[in-house]
Amino acid sequence: MNAGGPLLESRAMQSAKTPVQAPMRSLDQRMEALRRANEIRVRRAQLKKDLKNGIVQIEQILRNPPAYVETAKVFDMLMAVPKFGRVKAARFLNQCRISQSKTVGGLSERQRAELVGLLRR
């Protein structure tokens, strides 16, 4: 037995993390979620190709992001732009005080305006 007795032991057991279980979903709900996720991946892949080929400008995407880009990381979108690598993308985000894990939809107006201004230079 430990020094705190059974009371301390039971508190320790209560504070142990229990795994969080996802809510139960029907097969139809799971299939619909998979379909939506696949559609988003395909559309983002096409957008990245368009960015790389100069068909779409990153400034347009940042100013008025389509719904399927809202949850994409800004860092990943910058990496699709020609002449942008990990170092340059990280430097731009640091200059605008934006975390590398920030999503396009999570940008504040200040961050969005600063980043677009920096990209225009």
C-alpha cells in the first residue's frame, strides 16, 4: 500500500486518462464523410497544381479562400507557389507572426493583409 492509503490510490486511478472515443456513426455517415474528404483532397491537389503553373495567384486564395481551402495550412499553400521552399515559406510566416500550423481560414484580418502585402513585393 502506498503512503497516502487507499484514498490517494483511488484519486490516482481517477486522474488517469481514459481514451476518448469518437461518436458512433452509421455506415452512411462514414461513407459521406469519406466522400467529402476525398473531394477536398482532389480539389486542393488541383489548386496546388494551378498555383505551381501560375494559373491561380496565392494572393487570390488568401484574400477570398474557397471553402475547401479553409482548413488547409497556409504553409502548405505557400509551398505550392513557384520559388517557395520550406525556408522562404517559414520566413514569410515568421515576418507576419503566423504559426506554421495556422490554417487559411484561421488567419486574422491583420495576418491575411500582412501576408498578401508581403507576397506582392
